[in-house]
Amino acid sequence: MSFEFAWDKLDDEVALQIESMIHAHFQRIAKPTFLGNIAVSKFRFGDTPPSVTVLDVTDPLEEWYVHMDQEEARLAQEAAEAGGGESMDEDELASGDEYDDEYPYSPDGSQHHDNSIYMSPIESYSFDAFPLQPKTNDIQLLLSVQYQGSMGFTIETELLLNYPTFSFLALPVKLVITGFSFKAKVLMAYLRDHVNVCFLEPEDPNESILSSVRIESQVGDEQKQAVLKNVGKVERFVLEQLRKFITEDFVYPSYHSIELVR
């Protein structure tokens, strides 16, 4: 079963959040010595929505409820402390029986036990879960998603020449990343007032979710006519980091959670 959704509802605010996540990834990685500071800007979703097919509908995974309950307990703890009331100890905050933390989903999307999923993409978590009861209206979808469109963003940095001294010469670098193409299985769950989402690992461990991307690079200053285009070493580094970003931040057991505004 396939369906369409309002891709144009992904506004500038959501684009800025995704842009900030990509920028943060490039700030925490170890850069090669030939690159200066990296800045990410101008993220856009483009006009072409992905093709989405529903493969399965189930109850949400138990893991999806863990962070929500922990967050609610934390807020209750803060409210109690602010009001001078009694606070809960760590055992009360982490109440619940531990469960087998073996991943319930295999790369092909098959389920190891009956659970469902919940979706929310602004914060990223890894699971450290224990079983909590789902709500009646909670639902999880297993989706097949294909995308090929004009989503993109810009990276600006400097190419450093470290001879005869470190940073002896710095050339501005501008990379326009676009032409994204990927095919993946996605878990998406609606729980209470949140939506959780993540990719599943490809069935072939040698494959990447991001199958292709186009990078247009420019090194130097056009106005000074000192321009070197299509620098392969920089482009390969950026592509490698994009694939790591997707794997580390979006592939199960990591996921993203969005609070729905009622």
C-alpha cells in the first residue's frame, strides 16, 4: 500500500533543525589536517517527495516508550523539587523490569517479537530500554522509502596548505551537495503525542543507505581568479562523513523523536 504526504509542510524551521544536526556532526568529527573549520548552511528539502510504501502495521516497539517515561519522570522530579515536595529516587525513576536488549528487528525488516514503533526526529537516542505499556491508539509502520530529488545543502571550509609551516596558505572551499538518492526501510511510530522514526540497516552490510549524491566543489576565490574545481579528496571525505552521519544518527537503534503540537 502506497500513500502520499504533504512534503511542502516541511518548512524552514524543520530544515534549520536538520541543518543544525549536520553542522553538529561535522563539528565533533576528527578532520583531516588539510581542512579548516567546517560550516553547514542552506539546507533545503527540495520539491520532490519520496515514494513511500507501507509494508506492515504493528504495535510500537517497547523501546520507544522508555525515553518518554524517563523524560516524564525527570519533569515530575524537577517539579517536585521546585515545589519543595518529595523527590523520587533513582530506583523509582528507573522502575520497570529489564528486558532482552537484543534488537527486535533484523535488517530485512522482519520482526523478532510483537512490538510497534513511535516516531520523533529532532533528538537522537540509543535504546537502553525496559517494557512499558503502549496506548490504545499507538501505531507503528514499517515503510519502504525511495528518494531521488533536489534535497541539498552547502558546506564551506578552507583547504589548508601546511608547508613550509602549518596553515601557511588557506584557500576557501565551497561544496554544494545535492542530487540525493536512497532506498531504505523505515520504522515510524506514533506514540501518545510523539512521532519516532529511524532507518533499518541495509540487508547487505556492504551497502549504504545513501546510494548516490552529487557534489559540486569550488576551491579558491572566483573574484581573484584563483579557482580549482572538483577536488576529489575533499569530496570523498564529505561523502564518507555524510554516510557516517546517517548511520550514527538515523539507523536503528538510534532514532529521532518529534513532539506533536496539539
